[in-house]
Amino acid sequence: MAGGASAIAPARREAVPEVDVSAMTIVRPRRWGRIAAVAIMLALIAWLTKAFAEGKIAWEVTGEYLFWPSILMGVVNTIWMSIACMIIGIVIGVAVAVMRGSPNPVLRSVAIGYQWFFRGTPVILQLLIWFNLALVFPRLGIPGLFEARTVDVITPAMATLLGLGLNQGAYTSEVMRAGLLSVDRGQYEAAQAIGMSYWASLKRIILPQAMRVVIPPLGNEFIGLVKMTSLASIIGFADVLRTSQDIYYVNARVIELLMVAAAWYLVVVTILSLGQARLERRFGRGFASGVRDR
């Protein structure tokens, strides 16, 4: 057996011809699904463009009212109301987020109850409740010191400020709480070890680190708030949608004025989106760059 096995000759290896890789043609794979999706989207865009171009829309009227004084005033009202409500929402959101993490059960229960109510009821319902507050409290103030009729105090602008600001605070509190939870517990302990108080560590150590996580959702909340101001038109607040409605009630150019409002919302949201992107890059320094470098 040994002699027979040794008699078996090894298999002859054939020489493999060398191939010039540089002369090969690179053929990219054809992604038919991607091509079909692009074709469908282009066809849809072309159809929508044709429909709006040939529809019964007097675009010259849209251009005429685009910079109408009352329209511009409505844009200004939309912007300042959004900023004011967002400031209220951030202040309340930080306070409620801190209360949610407090060991005090009373503060924690108040924070949970606040979020439960304002997140559980529609925004338009809250606006209507604030606007009709005079039906519950005919007068506001301290008897004998200062009193005023509720209908004089709760104007459409004040009702919008209270309704949207308090509602925004409930949602912002969850954003802020997520940012605070994203900071490592060791940061709190290190701040206490060097003798910093809770509030000082929150201001100087915790919140600056939480901003990297907070900025993206907070920016989205702000953009959503700009569009949410349109709900205040139902109680008479003169935002850009309300002023557009007031004009088309007179001249019956409904779709033209709605296009004016849509154009201004797109302009404001685009500017805010660019600002949000810059803030994200600023607070994400040292994190996003490391990902790109890999």
C-alpha cells in the first residue's frame, strides 16, 4: 500500500495567464429600482407643475399681494409670536425637566400633571379655552388692588401667547429632559466633588453638554411652532394666514392668497432650517467631524 501510494504522481498545475486589470472596463451595476423611483418622481413633479400652471390660478394676483402691507404685517406677527412662544416654552421646559428629575414628589407630580394636560389636549382646544376664559373668570386681578375685565386682558394675541407658549413648554420639557439624561452621571458627581452647587453645575456643566442633543429636536419644535401659529387665526390673531383670509374674503381670490401664505411660510421655515443647521454644527464640534474623518 505504501509503495502504491508513493507511485501516485502529484497533479500537474497549469499556469494561469496574467490579466491586465488596468485594461478592464468598470461596469457600474444598474439599479433599476432607483431609476424607476426617479422617473416616477419626475413624472409626478411635472404633472403637479402642469396642473398649477394651467389651473385657474391668477399668478399675477399672487405676485401682487406677496408684498402687500397687511400680508407683511401678518408675517411679522407670525415671527414675533413664534419667538415669544418658543422663549416661554424653553423657560418652562427647563423648569419642568428639572422638576421631573427632582427627588421631591410634589414637584415631580406637578411636572407630570402639567405635561399630561397640555400634551393630552389639542392645541386648538387650548386656544379656544384661553380665548373664552371670561366665561369662567369675568374679572382678573387682586380685589381692591388691581382688577380688569378678562375680555380686555385676554386678547387674541394674549390667548395665542398663553395657549401656544404653555403647550410648547410641555413638549420642550421632554426634549430638555432627554438632553439632561444624555449627560453622563459622572459629570454631576465631578461637579459635586469640586464643591459646585446643584444649580451651578446645571448651568455651567450639564446644560452646555446637553445642548448638543437638545438643539436638533428643539429646532424642529421651533419650525413646527411657526406653522402652528396658523391655528390662532381661528381666534382672530392677525398672522399671515389670517390676513390672507381677510383679503380673499373681500376679493374672492382664495387660492391666490393661499399661495401667498404658503410662499411666506416656506421662506420663514427655510431661513430657520439654515439657522438650525449652523447651530447643530456649532454644538456638534468634535463629534460630527470625528465621524466624517473615519
